[in-house]
Amino acid sequence: MRVILICATTIDGFIAKDSNEITRWTKDLALFKKQTRGCTVIVGSKTYKTIQNELKDRNIIVINRNSDPNTILNKLKETEDKCFIAGGGKTNSKFYKYITDLYLTPHPLIFGDGVGLFDKTKIELNIKLKKAIKVKGSDNLYQYQYIVTNKQNTEIPLIIEDLICGFSNNT
Ligand SMILES: NC(=O)c1ccc[n+]([C@@H]2O[C@H](COP(=O)([O-])OP(=O)(O)OC[C@H]3O[C@@H](n4cnc5c(N)ncnc54)[C@H](OP(=O)(O)O)[C@@H]3O)[C@@H](O)[C@H]2O)c1
């Protein structure tokens, strides 16, 4: 099963100014909705409070500090071939060992501080760019789609797809 982390970030790697921020600066919501519609989306309790209205038509799993990622993903992989991890930073950190893909949209902003993509956790992932998609209706925003290439720790098997590097206007 592909476990896809999907997030809008600043250039310096933040996803929000603080844990309670409703992130109105993101310009890729339509793409997020298109890509996740009909899929399972895993979010942390803080994120759910900030974007629950945007998450209709998806199977939403809201996690808390006691949730076990391995249990959740093992159950999901019985019926799904992919799912999305959609923040926030604490949730991304909790699931990082299982992530197979990252869909990141860097925005031309610098916060200097806030909630990091992987909040306050030391993480090392080797990733490879697979594709970059222009975010429709935006001024030169791209969603960069990476695959994770070091998967020693994961208990979910990784399906490595053929690598296609380059830019595309397709979603
Ligand atoms: N830019 C983007 O694309 C994007 C995407 C998603 C979210 N965000 C933003 O990210 C922010 C939220 O991120 P976040 O990292 O603060 O929250 P989060 O990951 O959404 O939720 C916090 C999670 O961490 C758990 N937790 C809290 N304290 C903990 C502790 N001491 N030990 C272990 N687990 C703990 C919570 O469980 P409990 O419920 O048990 O406390 C919950 O599961 C919001 O501003 C949201 O808008 C941005």
C-alpha cells in the first residue's frame, strides 16, 4: 500500500505558524481535494479541528497520541492500495517510517518558526523526485511528488514504481 504524505509547506519547511492556525495561505486546496477524494485520509486531532469542512467525501481517520500507526495501516492495507497522511507535523512524524511517497507544495513564504513538516522529530528519509505538477490557477506553484527510497524500518511493503522525472501539467 502506498502511504502518501500530502502537505503545503513554506520554503523553510513549515506547515503552519502554530498548531491552531487555519492555514489560509495554502493555494493547493483544490488539488488536495482532487487527489484525496474517495480515499482514506489520516489526520491528527489538531488538523481535523482546522480543516474538517474540507474533508467531506473522504474516509477520515483522526488519530490521537495513543493511536498506533502500524495497526491502522495494517488494517487499511486489507482494502486499500493507497492512503494519505495529511498532517499536522506531529502526525507526519508519527507515520514517517511508513511513508512511501511525499506530495509537497512549497509556497513562496518563510515563517522562521512554527509547525514543521515533521514537527520536532529527527528524521532521515532518502527521497527521489518522481514528478512535479503545476498547481492549476496558481502563480508558478508546483506540487513535487517524491518517492521514499530508504525503507528499512517499514513493515508495510513498498511498491516501487517506474521513476518518471520531469514536469507535467497533468494531475
Ligand atoms: N500546510 C498544510 O498542508 C497543513 C496540513 C495539515 C495541517 N496543517 C496545520 O498543522 C497544524 C497542526 O499540526 P500539529 O502537529 O500541531 O497537530 P496534529 O498532528 O494535527 O495533531 C496533533 C497530534 O499529536 C498528538 N499529540 C499531542 N501532544 C502529544 C504528545 N505530547 N505526545 C504525543 N502525541 C501528542 C495529538 O493527540 P491528542 O489528540 O491525544 O492530543 C494529535 O494526534 C494546524 O495548524 C494545521 O492547520 C497544515
